Amino acid sequence: MRKVLVLCVAALVAFSCVGCGVPEFIGAFASTPYAEQKVDAEYKLKSRGREKVLVFVDVGGGSGAGPVVQQQMSDMIGVFLAKKVRLKKENILSYRELSRLQRIKGDLREFEPSELGKELGAGVVLYVLISDYSLYEVTDHGYYYGSLSVRGILFDSESGEVLWPESKTGRAVKAVVEAESKGRERAVGRLVMTTAYGIVRNFYRCPKPQYRMRDEDTSDPAGQWDSF
């Protein structure tokens, strides 16, 4: 009698699960742990093969950023492209190549990013504009406060087509540093690292726990401008 009762209960449980969604029931146990989850690349830059990538960091008028921050941003993006996207270092063109070209061409802002890419033999151009930068010290305490806003877009050098983001608008990233007590260079480094990473993470399958950085300002949920 007890055996029959157990079988009847098991049958009822199985029947009820059919109606309420077996995949969800099983999925609760089979789901990937958060630490192992990935955020898919919005554009697989590695798929460009052996093509060179030009990193063009520009400074907007009135942004407050100078050539030092500009070069640091360019170098940091190059580091992340090599380390995270796993591009070969020799295929990453950045500040030095653009500086040489500037001595020949003059003001590079007179040219389209794709034109500069073609000139330097790059297949794609990652154009990053520093739109706002500020850093100040609270002298009574020796702390630094600062913010850095950038926006990026990826062009095909040959056609000038926007490859990323999909919306064809620039993707924005903003970093904010509060109460940095270890000096100016440390504060600038945190701002540059956060914004550079915020652009590059879109080009490879990024581990979900690493997707956001602690200094990233996520108050703008869209993460993009209406136009570039």
C-alpha cells in the first residue's frame, strides 16, 4: 500500500511540473554560476585577423585634458587591446604613429578617422574622444577628486563605415574618483584605466564579474550619446 502511495505522489509531482515548465525547473539547477558568466562581445575585434588597429585618442575643445592624459589614454587602450582582446602588439598603432603623421599632415582633426587609418595601413580605427576632464586637490586633506568622460566609435578604414556600436552612435564611458589620497598620478591613472577598459570590454567576451569597474559612473544607463 505504501509503495502504491509513493508512486502516486511521484506521478502527481511529475504531472504538475509538465504544466509549470520543466526547462525552468531544471534550469534552476543547471544555470551557470555568476563567477563563470560572460558578457558577449558587441563587436569581435579579434575577427579582423591580422589587420592593424589604429587607436586615435582625440581631445575635445574645452575638455580640460592635455597631451599627457591623451597619451596615457592611448597607451592604456593599447595595453587592454593586447591583454584582453589578445591582439598582437605590432598590430596596434597609436600615439607614436599619429605623432609622426601629424608632423607631415598638420592638424589631424581635419581628416576623417578612416582616412588616417588608410594612411597608416590600419584596417580599422578606434576613435576615442576625451570630452570632459577635471582633477583638483583638496589642499587641507591632500585628497584628489576627478572625473573623465570619453566616447568611442569603431570605423572601417576602407569604407568609413561605423562598425561599433550597433546604434552607430558613440559609446560613452565616465569615471569618477573621490578622495584619492595617494597623489595626482594615482588619481589620473584610475580615471584613465577605467575609461579605457570601459571601451575595450565591448570587443571581447568579458567575464561578467569584471564587466564594471569600481570608479565607473553608471548614472547614465544608456551609456551613449544621441549622436557623434
